[in-house]
Amino acid sequence: MKKLLLSLALSMPLLGNAQTNEMVVNVSKPGAKIQNTMYGIFFEDINYAADGGLYAEMIKNRSFEFPQNLMGWIPFGKFQVMDQGGPFDRNPHYVRLSDPGHVHKRTGIENEGFFGVAVKKDATYRFSLYARCPQGDSGVLQVQLVDNDTMGEHQEFTSDDITVSGKEWKKYTLTITSRKTIDDAHLRIFLAAAKGQKITSIDIEHVSLFPTDTWKGRENGMRKDLAQALADLKPGVFRFPGGCIVEGTDLEQRYQWKNSVGPVENRPLNENRWENTFPYRLFPDYHQSYGLGFFEFFQLCEDFGCEALPVISCGLACQFQNDIKDEKTVHVALDDLDPYIQDALDLIEFANGDINTTWGKVRADMGHPAPFNLHYLGVGNEQWDYKDNPAFTSRLKKFLDVLKKKHPEIKYIGTTGPDSEGWKFDLLQPKMKELKADLYDEHFYRNEAWFMDKVNRHRYDSYDRKGPKIFAGEYACHGKGKKWNHFNASLMEAAFMTGFERNADIVHMATYAPLFAHVKGWQWRPDMIWYDNLRMFKSCSYYVQQLYCHYKGTNVLPLKMNGRNVCGDEDQNGLFASAVVDKGNGQVYIKIANVGDNAQPVRLSLKGLKKATGAKVITLTSSDPVAENTLDQPEKITPKESTAALNGNILEASVAPKSFNVYVIK
């Protein structure tokens, strides 16, 4: 008898764990509208996200404007860096190649690319440069792709000639076909002699190499696989160009949008704020060519069918890197903000102005006479106030006083600083309402404990419904002791995002960050998409974002378990859930994350559902919580689709441990 009682006692917890989790979804009562901007992408040129990443240019320091003019280049023979008489006033440097003085000597330059020049067998590449013969005669440049480490007879595996003539600068182009696949080739340019002539000096500038197969086939284009990955997300909003690069370590280094438009050859170089940020991840050759500029960002927004959200400097350099005591020497004084405010006004004109306006004409001259229809603008990035100094909000007020009066049709976004809580956040949050910002930007890079904390699981449930709307502008789960991409961190994000969705009346935007990372050039992790020069993989966090984007719906549906929201509370068995309806197609989407170690039986009661033709479930899960996709196994963990059992208005399922699931009721 004692053994029987002991057996029953031991079985009680097991029976308790096996009890069905009953959730009620009220299909007949659609609630808050879900904004088209709800889920999107955040771009910052960190981790070689632009040059060496999304921007498909393959030549580093193509205009010889790096502080060390030949960084990225290996010059040989008789050469000289010149800074007078070039074709581009904002990129004045060019290289003069001259006769080496002996028939068996060579003059030329060789470029290492971004961690190598990567080419594929039989693929074609568009080479171009500007050149002239300063003596007015003619000469030859031999353009080669070389494999310096080959054991073959020849280093070069392609070789083409360009004849340069006359002392006027001209653009020369050729199409190169690669005869091999290699990720660490170099581009080599020899000075050669025309047939029957002596070698003559040639000046060269803006040396460029692009795949011909770029995104949308554009000459100044994007790397096709990376742009396609963004398009496949179906984002609702695209925030650019950052991030901390908006601020700069100093104001001279801040991102200046006017330098990023106009002819690409004449866009000046900018030192990247992430070049020196971490001495343990130092990349002294990290600069911004501005080839991927505001015109291209707006163009990508059109391609993806999403809203553009540019962010501009508010006149404060990075406060992490500059003591506010140096405000008078480091930051822009309040009385000197007019040029910064004018930059914002000019940006709106560039995006939306008629072709007869100054900046609307610049856009039109770049090939886009129609306006880009900008609706959002961010002012400042991660700035904050001090208890005795309203460093950020005093500047924000000056911007808003002018911008709201001249362009009330635009929605303006402020910030609550770099933290999700604490004194900076507490100081700034009420001020966003006082200043009547339309939205404010919250950032949180936190570990698993933060994402699972009760306060944060219910973060937006008690927010002021009459204040500004929320933009979760940068967030990611940084696993404690595992600050890299892995499945469990992505699962924490998926669970937390049910709170975005449940509170769609106030959460209008959310963008995971950072977006891109080169495996050989990263400063920060985790990141959404990783790549080398030839391959890429989408992280588990990418697939979480994609599932939310694809199954966004139009309106929130009430979802309750025992009359309460499903937020992973102590009696909810590690479950998080939210539900939406898409009024366009009549489908219901229910998202359930199980962060626990046990499978959970779930019964979904779809109250008010009149008719259903079927159901399916898309599941993202991994038996190893710290596993992740890799370049060699890019699809190790991906969403899998299966049918779901629907009986009338009841759906019963076993939700796998450590899984994120989207149930689609047709």
C-alpha cells in the first residue's frame, strides 16, 4: 500500500505537467490595428555591412582617399600619388604610373579587396576606371585577376587590355569573365606599352569592380544574395544609416547624408566610427566610400515595398565616447544648430520635393524624378539627458519646433537613450511625451534573464496609451556567456515579440539589430545575417523575424489562458502566445513560443470562428539550444511546415520544447 501511495505521489507532478494548456482566441473581436511598419530592418555600417558587404563594390580604397592613400593597394615600380588635376574635386587623389626604366621591370598597383577579391567561375564582372595620359599620347593598362598563392604556372587567371589615349580624363570599362572560383584573388593593373611604342605615363582614378549580376542589375548595385535576403523578409520599415555612425566618435566623423548623394565618383570618404571602437577587434582600414548612400537606401525601400526611416544627427557626438563636460568643444551648441536643422529640412526635400526644388532636382538628376514619399524621420540615435543638463531634449526641441511647423505630415522619432531601464530611460521617457514626439526609440541588448524577467515579459502591457508610440529600434538577446548567434537566444526574441504584437496599439515598429556581419570583419555579435565574400547564411534570429513579418496580420485578436495574457508566467509552463487576423485574406495567425524543456499540450479554442478550411503550423526548433546555422551548414535550422489538426473551432497540438510555432488557420 505504501508503495502504491508513493507511486501515485511521484506521478502527480507528471500528470500536472501533462495537463492541457487551454487558450481562447476571440476571432470575432479584432482589436488594435497592426501597423505596416510593425516589423522591419535596421541597417548600420558595422561589421563591414556596406563596403565589403551589401554594397557590391569589390575594390578597397578605389579613389585613393584613405588617410594612407595606398592602403589596400600594393604599388610597385615607378608610381606617384597625385592630388592636383584630378577629375573629382571631393576625391582629389589619383595615382600616376610611369615607365619603370627597364624593359624587364614593371610598374603597377594591386588591390587586395575586402578580405580578398572573390570571383566565381564563368561569372562576369564590370571593371571601370578613369584615366588619362598626361603627355597627351596613348598607352596600355593590363588588367588582371591574380591568384598569388597558386602552384600553377601563371598567377593571373584573367587578363584584359585597356588603351588609354589623350590628356583628358575619360571613363574606361571592360567586362571580365572569371575562369575560376576563388575568394581571395587580387586585382592587378600593369602599365604596358602599346604595340610599337614606348611605355608612357598613365594617371588612374576611381578603380572599380562590380559583379554584373547585382541586385536589380544596377551598376552601382548591391550584392544580390544579401539584398534578396532582405527582400525575402518582407520588411515594413527600413531604418538607416545607423546607429552610432549617425553620431560619430566626433562630429566630423558623423554620417552626413549630403555627402552620400550625387555622382558616386565624387562622394567623399568618411572614416567609419567602428574602425577604432574596440581595440580587441581593430580594423584600421574600415572606412565608408558612401557608395551606398541615401539615394540607394531610398531605392532599396522602394524595392522592398517598405517605409524609409532615415536618422539624422542632432548635433551630439557619441556620448559614450565624449564627456559632456567637453560639450562646448565636442558637441554643437544650441545656438549653432541651424545648419543641422537645415540638413533635416533638405533631406525631406530630397525625398519628397518637386524636381524644381534644389534637392528634389538632385534626386531627379540621379534618375528618380518621382518623390520617395518619406513619412518618418529620426532625430538622434542613442543620446540622453543628464540630471543637470537636458543635453539631448534641448536639441530635440529645437528640431521639432521647426520641423513640425514646416512639415507636419512627417512623423518624428526621438529616443530614450541606450538603456531599456535605469536613470537615463526614466529621465527621457516622460520628456518624449512633453515634446510631443510621434514615436520614441527604445534599445535593449540583454541576456536571457532579462527577456524572461516578469517585468519585461509584460513590458508594454501597462505603457501609457496616450503618449508617443514605441519603436523598438535595436534589440537582440545576447546570451549570457554565449554572446553569439544561437537558437536559444532567437527563441527568447520570438517569445518577447509576442508582447510587441499583443500591444500593437502602442508598438508601431520593431527592428532587430545589427543586420549584417562579415565573418572576417565583425566588431559586434550576434547579428542577423552572416557572410563571407562568396557565401552567406541566415541566423535563427533571421527566421524569427521573417515569420513575424510574413504572418503580421492586420489586427490583434484577444488571446487568453485562464483569463490572462500568455506571457510565460509561473503557471503558464514556459508558453508565450499572441494572435492576429489578416482581414485581407481572412486568415488567423497564432504564434506560440515554448521556452521550456518539455512538450506542452495546447488546445486553441477559436471563439467566433464561423468556418475554417484547414490549418498548418510552421515550426522553428532545435534539439541543441546553442546550435546555429553556419556558412557550411546554412540551413541546419530552418522553419518546417506541417499540417495541424482542426476540429471545428478547436485546434489541438503538442508544442515541442524549445520551439517557436506559427499556426495558420485558413
